[in-house]
Amino acid sequence: MLFLNLGLCGFCGGTLARKMWPGAYGKPKKVGWYCVKAYKNGRATCPYCKAIPEDAIKKAFVDSFNLCLGRNKEMVDELLDCIAKELNDETITVNQRALSRKISNVEKRISDLLNLKLDGKVDDSAYEIKYSELYKQLNELKEEREHNQIFSSKAQSKQLRLERFQEILDDKDKLDSFDDAVFKTIVDKVIIGEMGEDGVPDPWKKLRRPTMI
């Protein structure tokens, strides 16, 4: 079974998996996407999910893409500009530099503390208390820096995808059929299924309103 990393069930948040069903009376096999949680653990774990034909997902993407090229293109361009400005925010870079300086400062204080202990200028009890305090502070700073690095990496990845999306919009008049390369470049995730405001489950709702980027 092939998992769709871009696909999520709108009811339980589970990953979607690609399933094939044998066609009746010699017809081609049917291909669809189904909630993994329901498939592995039983329908009771996600009772509202349904198998969604792969062709329906492809058609929804083609229709959405062509809408972007039509009367909504100016609005899409404005949206992409806003997103690009947010991703180009230099705050993360500044924070990374400040965190690195703080980490270096704490590391120096730990080193100085160790030298004081070795010189007999601080007793064991005071050393352990201060060392524990500095070591905790150091770990917290390193965790924050690592988190920022991950966020920055994701932002750079999205920036490249935005640029590629803009190129595709500029180069293409429209999509006549599903293009897998364009799909993987543009789509961040596909969420299928949603509980309506009236409390009625709609397994197709978000498929009709796919989110790109």
C-alpha cells in the first residue's frame, strides 16, 4: 500500500493510503485514497471516511489550478507576494545570531566556573548549583536555536516552491490534464472530508476546495 504523504483525513487527521480495487467484468482496476486509520483499525475508528477516487483528486487539482489562471490570477499574485514577504522576514536570522551569542556566553561562563572550582575558589556545593543552572539555560538556548533552524529551513523550502509556482503560472495558459510535477510543486497537502457546521459529515467537502501552497 502506497501512502500519500500530502494527504490527510479531515475527520481523524490520519494519513491517506492508495488502494486498488479489482474492476468488475474485466474493467480496469479502480484506484482511490482511503484513511489509513480506518483501513488498519477498522471503520469504527473513522466512521465517516470514504474511499475517494484518484481521478476525483486529480480533477479537483486541475480545476483549482485553472481557476488561478483565470479571473482569480491577480488575487493569487497578491497572495503570493504577501506570503513571500513573510517568508523573507529577517527576524529569524537576527534571532539565530543573538541565540548563538547567548550560547557562547553561557558556555564561557560554564568554563570559567569550572576553572574557579579547579582553583579552589568555589566549593563543590556552590559549583553544582551554579553548574546545573547554567547547563539548563544552555540546553534551552540550544533547543530554541534548533527550532529556529528547522523553521528557517521550512521557510526556505516554501520560498523555492512559491518561486516555482509563480514560474508555472507565468508559463502555462491552463492545464488540460493532470500534471504530477506541477501538483507536487504547488500542493502542500490535500485534506479530504470535513464535519459541516450543521454537524453533518461531508467526506468530499475539502476535496472540492483543495488548498495549494
